[in-house]
Amino acid sequence: MNLDFSPEDEAFRDQVRTWLAEHAPTDPRPRNGMAMRQFDMGWLYQLWEAGWSGISWPVEYGGRGLPLAQQLIWHEEYARTGLPDIDSSFVGLNHAGPTLIARATDAQKQYHLPRILRGDVVWCQGFSEPEAGSDLASLRTRGVVDGDELVITGQKIWTSFAEVADWQELLVRTDPEAPKHKGISWVICDMHSPGIEVRPIQTMDGDRHFAEVFYDEVRVPLGNVVGRLNDGWSVAMSTLAFERGTAFTASQVALADGIERLIAVARTHPGPSGRGRAIDDDELGRRLARIRSQAASLRAMTYATISRNARSPLPGPEGSMMKLYYSDLHQEFGRLCMDVLGVDGLALGPDHGSDWTHEYLKGFSTSIGGGTSEIQRNIIGERVLGLPR
Ligand SMILES: Cc1cc2nc3c(=O)[nH]c(=O)nc-3n(C[C@H](O)[C@H](O)[C@H](O)COP(=O)(O)OP(=O)(O)OC[C@H]3O[C@@H](n4cnc5c(N)ncnc54)[C@H](O)[C@@H]3O)c2cc1C
């Protein structure tokens, strides 16, 4: 077993570092709406042209077919630059795209995958409903077969980036008579179809990423079903495996980088007593040291996961361990940002002021999005540790 990056990996790292130093955008990233979309898609197109989009995706769908370790190196070097995540491409690149690679027909892959990589389109996820979150299989949005189309009626909620999306990975109930896990289909839905209404929801950090989505007899070709009709639950499990398993790799790497930047701030920022530096405060110093070591554990877990995933096409339930640990650390990081900054942490203005404050507020959502921490604990208990339900 080789525990080091190979010489090819290190050469790849040098290329990434040099390219990012020369091409990183200097304009600030708009946080909402079409301006954000335009920024994200423009930057993703630039990455695609240079060969950095789809590093580990198959060559036949526009990727480079390189090892997952090199995708990880990309995330590490990207995080080091402090550049913002290309959030609106998260669903497309990290779970809709990988689900299509694993489960879609060749025609579906040929059409959609290159468009995702090039930044032509934004994807969103229509899974959660007002009465179906953790218990996703209770979803009620109906899909009725009519000729060679599905006619979809119902409602989704918490749909990130719906306002700027072109396509959606949508779960609908196509057989209401079947047991609840057996009557669901996974559908590619065109967000510009007649009958779709998107109502944005503003969150406490000032962002407007979420939306409610309403479907009033929306017609989707049956050819857009991924997997078989009524077999969508197994396709959705693939999506969630990617969402919890590999999708957060970039965020995990970026968190470790954020912790180092916070330690640098604590070296100059006044401590809570008003005398001396924050880092010299016993309690803050202890917590900063502890979170730095926890970030090192998270990094070791990330490497182990990447190594495991390189050998199997679908991430396993161990992804829930990463998701849970990452959420806990992200929230402690947010609290530490506020404790180091003191009153300066109140700086969230209309233009979203301090990134540290934004990080703190965003942290509340990390133990909910992609499945709550309680649900991850259930999965770890039952499927990793083999405990009874
Ligand atoms: C940042 C963010 C982004 C999101 N983006 C999307 C998106 O793009 N698309 C989408 O479809 N959804 C999205 N969601 C929704 C998310 O998937 C749901 O919020 C999540 O699955 C929880 O569902 P719920 O909100 O209905 O809470 P509930 O399921 O109603 O849970 C309420 C509470 O009960 C607990 N609970 C429920 N069941 C159990 C159980 N069996 N055992 C123990 N505790 C339990 C939960 O842990 C939670 O604390 C997003 C959420 C967030 C925060």
C-alpha cells in the first residue's frame, strides 16, 4: 500500500497551483440570483476549457478520467487560494452528474453530462417536501403516465438554486398503490416547463438560495425517467450516497483552510478580556488547537474515503460518518469565529459584510442539508456498526 501522493500526483498539483495563481477571478462573487449564476457559470466554463472541470469523470462524457486522488488535489489547491465555491454547480457536478453516470441511459448521459461540465446549465434537487424530509419515501408529488409523458402535480421545498436552475433531479410518486419505497420515480425535469412556479425563500444569513417549487400538471417526457419507472428509490439512494459520500469533499478541505485563516486572525485580534491577543486566551487557544487537530482527523478520513471510493463505483454508508463529523466541526468553527471576533462578529451588513459571520450563520444548516445529523447517526448505527434499528 502506498500512503504518499505519487510523482504524477505531485506534478499535477504543481500544474493546478500555477494555473490557479494565473487565472483566479479577482471580482467578488455575487451571492444571489442571476448575477451569481453568471459568475459561477462563466468561471466553470473557464475551468472546463482548461481541463479542470470533470477531472475524474469519464473521458467519453467530457471528463479527463483521472484518479480521484487528483480530484482531491484540485480541491486542496482551490481551497488554499481562498476562492469561493461555485455553489450553483454543486448539484450538477457532485450528485446529479454522478447519478447520471451510474444510472442513466447512454442518450441521457450524452446529452446532459457535457453541459453540466461546461457550465451551460444549473441543476437543482427536488427531493424534500413539506411532509417528507427525513422520511423521504413519504413524498406525495404525483407523476401520472399520459401517453409518452408524465404529468406532474405537487410541491417541493428547500430546493437550493431552483430560482436559477435549468434542470432538476426530481422524485415523484408514480404508483400510489405500491408500498411507499416501490412507487417512486427519479425524473429529469426541465425547470423552464410550463406549470412550474418557483417561490424563493430568504434565510437568516441574507441569502436567497432556497425555494419552494410548485408543479401544476407539468409534462415531462417518459424518456426523462432515470432507471425504470417506479424504481426511483434505488436511483435516489445512489444520489444520496454521492451527496453524503463525495460531494462534501471540497467543503471539508475548505474548512481546514478556514481554520488556519482563523488561527492567523487570532494571532492579531484582541482577546475577549481586551488585553493581549485572542490566541493567548487560555480557553480560545485550547479550542483553536483542538479544532486544528480535529481538522487533521477529518483530512485523514477524507483520504481514507477517497481511497475506498477509488475502488468502488458507489460511495458506501461510511459517507455518513464524514457528513456528521464535518457538520459538527463546521458548527464549532462558526462559534469559534464569533468568539475570536467578539463584537466584530456582528458585522453582517446588507452586502453580507464579514465572511466569518456568514460562516457562523451558514453553519446551522450543515447539520440539516443532505440529511440531518440524527439521520446520519441512524445510518452509522444500522449500516456501519450493524446495530439493531
Ligand atoms: C442548506 C440546505 C440545503 C438543502 N437543499 C435541498 C435541496 O436542494 N433539495 C431538497 O430536496 N432538499 C434540500 N434540503 C432539505 C433537507 O434535505 C431537509 O431539510 C432534511 O432532509 C430534513 O428534513 P426536514 O427539514 O423535513 O426535517 P424533519 O425530517 O421534519 O426532521 C425534523 C427533526 O426530527 C429529526 N428526525 C426526523 N426523523 C428522525 C429519525 N428517524 N430519527 C431521529 N431523528 C429524526 C430530524 O433529525 C430533525 O431534527 C436542504 C436543507 C438545507 C438545510
